[in-house]
Amino acid sequence: MKILIVDDAAFMRMTLRKMLEEFGHEVIGEAVDGNDAVEKYKELKPDLVTMDITMPNKDGITATKEIKQYDPNAKVLISSAMGQESMVKEAIIAGAVDFIVKPINPQRMMNAVAKAGKS
């Protein structure tokens, strides 16, 4: 899959890139906040977006809603250190295909990406 990584932490983007590339996916772009995510989604048209929730300027849930408005078939996988139930519900209501809690377990990420690819 062609994947866009969205996270304000450079270390997390690097970690996700390495993990996803090891699984055989192509990372076609990175974004540092929700505004950047929406613009890069429109420009790059990825198969999947990994989206952090807590970011400056525009959070991941708002960005997910905007991406889904632009493309109802968009696949967004939310990842956040905040694994509270309310955030999971908000992410799913916004249109996310799945929610992964940080620190990200590589096997859990692989399963979530595979699941998203089939949906």
C-alpha cells in the first residue's frame, strides 16, 4: 500500500516509516500536523493514512473528518498515546478504520494495515 504518515513527532514518523517499509509498504509522504495531512492527502492520494490525534494547528480527528469529506473512501488509521475510550469512539465516528495505541506494537500495526487494505 502507498501510505501517508501524519505525526508531529519526527521520531514517530521515522519509526512508522521503518516499520511500514519492513512490511513491504511504500511511504509516499509525511505530514507534521492536520493541516499538512489534508493538503498532502489531496496531493498524494495515498491508499492509507496513519494519523496521530494530538498535533498542533489541527488535531488528527478534525483532519480525518476533512479527509473523509474530500474522499469518503479514504482509509485512515488513528494512532495515539491517548488510548481512552472517548478518543477511540471519536476517531471511529470521524471515519477511522482502526485505532492503535502508542507505543505501537509492530504486529498490531501489520494487522491493522492488512485489515484496512481489505476494507
